[in-house]
Amino acid sequence: MEVYRTGSIRNVAILGHGGAGKTTLVEGMAYLSGITSRLGKVDDGNTVSDYDKEEIKRKFSISTSVVPIEWEKCKVNVLDTPGFFDFVGEAEEAAAAADAAVIVISGKSGVEVGTQKAWELCERYNLPRMFFVTEMDIDDVSFRNVVQKLQELYGKKIAPLHMPIRENGKFIGYVNIVKNKGRRYINKNEKEEIAIPDYLEEYLEEYRTALLDSVAETSEEFMDRYLESENPAEEFSPTEILSALAINVESGDMVPVCMGSPINLQGVKILLDDIVGYFPDPSKRQRAGLDRSSNTVFDADYDFTLAKSASVWKTIADPFLGKYSLLKVCSGVLKTNDVLYNVTRDSEEKLGKLYVLCGNKPIEVPELHAGDIGAVAKLQSVKTGDSFATKDHPIDYGTVIVSKPYTAKRYKPLNKQDVDKVAQGLARLQDEDLTLKVVNDSANRQSLIYGIGDQQIDVVASKLKERYKVDIELSQPKVAFRETIRKVADVDSKYKKQSGGHGQYGHVKMRFEPSGDLESAYVFEEEVVGGAVPKNFFPAVEKGLADSVESGPLAAYPVVGVKAVLYDGSYHPVDSSEMAFKTATKMAFKDGFMKANPVLLEPIVNLKVTAPDTYTGDIMGDLNKRRGRVLGMTPDKSGITVVEADIPQLELYGYCNTLRSMTGGAGVFEYEFARYEQAPSDVQQKQIQERASKVKDIE
């Protein structure tokens, strides 16, 4: 592959709802540009971008893949992203690395939740964008309805560039609104000019007028000509319109809508032409980092004349492909065997060979110019979000920001001998996916996988089996209940044992009561007078308490909020020992705890659900069923409401799927621990029964 300079590069993320046809569109681009000699299909598992075995098996994208398309003396780095919500982190990484986006819409399904989420992602990163409506070959697909819905959502900036022409319901061509010409497809890649059908004139005039209005607003000269002309529709030449379009698309003032049938290669060539013609090259985008040597802002702005710097935006850690760090050059020109400073990890790295990835195929290149996307192999210590620069200018571009995972599942290796293999496999999968978190919950003696949704966690289990040959069992996580007491209990506990020779003797009288502090397990005080229990045995009594609160006598959960007072007892000058007093204390604790009205406390989390206004009634109804207490609702002007509630953590299991089902995928949630509250009697009883075997006997 040739080396491309900054001005000839386009970095484009392909975004949209799951199943809209993104991968099929990318496959059409790859075929037309000569990367492949045949058109792959998702159902056949032979596309360039969906190469992972899990993607082939499940027939949808799981990871973002890069396909560099050479077109019209430019290189278009196409980032094919997953559309399913569980893999949103991949789309977020791609949007951070891209300079523009194509949002793909299924003509059959129309504007979906994933379409709107893609728009929001573009807004976050200020990406120029255009829409591409697929499946125009299906007879009942209405391009007009899609455009109308987009205009309702996003206003006058929506500008269709084409209109479909149908004969007897069949998609046979299109109207080029810019050139005001009709085109008929002759075969997959060629077309001929035809007259514009009469039935399209009404909408063509409406779309063309809106387009020319936007063109006129790009300069005072254009506006004067437009207003003074007797025939405004003929005032601008196609070249002037195209130039004005590029300005408006780059600024975000106009969002073109294109259409076609990628499976038949219709409209794909036009889209590639539009990407090269309308989308900005990286030099027209801003990129700033922090120069750590001077603590000043470094405006890299993809300038190839500045010092070398780059940012790692994605990691591939496949045991078959090896490890690749995908980077975007922020300034300067990277060359083979460059030695750069890893600002994030304070280490030097020799880059070795530079590659451009085409799906899973690495293509070696001698250099990468500012704004280009490439890959480096075998940098084992490098992580996603790391910044490379020179030692003289240590530029830090910060980490990649992705969604935080809130869905958890407990996991166990099916074979105990595979514990280390599972840990290594999960570590590599976390390198690849920043929305995946593995947590060792020592308090509940469980290991947890956190993800965006259940499907993502299921894919993790499948990848462990396929890549690393280890099986894990997934189950519902244990919730961190606690035990405490509500009343006061006074106990007299004596441990006496004689077995020949020295015996064991420990005797304590203790009072147990609520301490009022649920942050601490226990408070120990002694009120012994007259040496009934010698001071040298006080530490043994406290050690017995410390051991007892680790696993309470009610349901073997940790104990909190207990005050223990040692006020009397007795000892034997020969048989008393630390062990005897420790055991006597444990017996006293169990007896006193169970007499002091023991209760289970459950964790309460503060939940925030963000969803369109129309779903708030359903959301609140569901939260009430889950024992939630709605604290308030905060609507905004865009039709979105944040519902805030306190809810037991136990009731959150499976909430991700329920919320998506209720809101069609539009709702998202987050939560954080708030406090502990006494659990209802039915919940307590169930926990006590389930954990009866875990309650320890003393001695």
C-alpha cells in the first residue's frame, strides 16, 4: 500500500443500529476498491471486517475493524463498528479516532434507537456526518419517510442528495439532486442518464430548494446572487454547490442523506465519492494534548511538520493474530524502527515495523503521516489510551473515554486447574475491550465480570473457550448483605475443657448492643473491675470478636454496627489461655447476637435511569415492582428524562435487559452504592435458609 500524506486521508467511522447493514456497506466499498475479488456476505461469514470466529458464528460485529479503502488518490480508513448496544465501547473508540462518520440506516426499519445514539456520539466528538439509507432494493422501502423522520429529529440541516427512482415498484436508479439529473443503473457499477419521472418533481423541488438555501448561506456573494436571481434553482453551478456542500458538511451545518443497495453495489461508489469530496482531511480537525515538559497545551492538529506524537485508540490481543496496538498519528511522521517515549507509562518503546490493518490482514508500510491510522505489533506493555511522543515534547493526549459497565455476572472456572489460564485470558480481553471489568469481590468470595450487558459477558465466555480453551460458569452474583442487631443482650459464656494435663478455661460476661455505626464491624470496650479477667487476656477477647464478625451467626454474612462490652468473667491460674478466652468470646458473641434481635441489612443503590419522556411511566412502574423508591424526575428540553430512585441492589439483576425491552434500547442506567437498610422479612428468611449450611459452629 502507498504512503498517503495528511491531505489525502479520510478517517470515517461507520455507525448505526445493529443490523442496519454497516458491514455489508463496508464489504461493498472493499470490493469496488479492489481489496477483494468477490463480494462477501455476513451470512456466509466471509466479509473483510467481521473476521473473528465469534462474529462469524453470531453473524454480527463485535469489535471495530479497520478497512483502508484506496479511492480517487485518497486513503479512506473505514472503521466498521458494532451496532448492538452491548459493544458501545467499540463504537466510542472508533468515534474518538475518526474525523467524520457515516450513519447507516436500514431503509426497511427506518430511524431506530441506534441511529439516534450514533448521532449523539457524533455530537460528542463534533464529527461531520452523513446518512446512508440501505436496502433500497426492497420494494416497500420509503426513502421519503426516512428523510422526513430525520428532519423531524434534526431540523433543516438534513439535506438529501439523491432520490430513488422506481419502476413497477423496483429500484432502478436515482435522481442526483445536486446536478438535477436522473440516472438508471445498467449494471452493478455503471449507469446512464434518464429523464426525471414526473411523480418526483414535487419532492425534488422541495429538497433542491432546501439544498440551495444552505448553499446560499455560505457566502454573501452567493446570497446576493440567490436573492436577486429570477430563477434561483438554476443560479449555482454543480461545482459551486459541491464546494459549498463540503464547507457546510465540515462545519456540521449540513448533513447529507445518501441511499442505495450495498448488497447490489448500488450507491456505494457515489458514497465513496462523497466521502472523499465532502469529508475533511485530518489537518482540518483539531487535536490538542498536554506537553508535560512545560505543562502547556500542545496543538498537534495533525500537522506533519511538528514533533512526532501518536495516541493508541484500540488494542487487538488475539492469540492467533498476536497483539497489535492501533494508533492514530497526531503530529509528525512515524517511521519504521522509531524509538518513542510512552508518556503514559514513562518508558521508551521501539516501534519496529509499521502496519496498516485491513480487517485481520497486516500490510507493512514504511511510514505513517499525521492523521493516518496504523498499527504496531508486539508492544506488550502498551495499553489503549497510551500516548507516544518524543522525550523533548512528551505530549499526553489522555485516555479513551468509554461507557462504564454496570451489568455483572459471577464466574467460576469449571476446572479448578484453569484458574490461571482464565485470569490470563480475561486480562487480554480487558486489554481489547475497555468496557469489560473483572473484579475480585473478596468480601463475598466471588469473582465478577462487569460489562455493558449480558450479551457482551456471554461473548467473553465464548472467547475464553474458543481462544484460550477454558470454560467458565456464569451465574447471578451474590449481593453483599450485612448482619447487625437491634436490641441489647447480656450473656455469660464459659469455655471449659479438660483432657489430661493442662485444661482450657475461659469465662466472659459480655453485653452486646447496637453501636450506631454501620461503617465499622464492631466497637470493643471493657469495664472489668477487680481483675476478674486479667488485662493480658483482653487482646484475646478482641481477637475472638474480630473473628466472629467476619461471618455472622444469622446467615454467615459480615457483621456491622455491634458494640461489645466485656464487664466481668473469671479465670484459672493454670488452665486459662488466650485460646480459651478467644473461644469463650466467640461463644458469647454467637449467643448474644442471636438474642439481640439480629437482622439482615441489604445494600441500597442510588439508580439513575435516562430515557425518553414517553417511557417514564413504565420505568417507574417497574421500579416499584423492584422495591424501588422514586426520588424524583428531571426532564430536559430534548424530551429526555432522568428518573432517580433508591433501589435494593438485589433487585437490579437483569435490569439491563428489562430496561432495553421497555424502551426499545433507548434507556440507559447507572448506579452507585448509597447505604445499608434492613431487608424485608421475606428476603431475610430466604437468605437465612439458603445460607444455613455456611453458618459456622464454634469449636
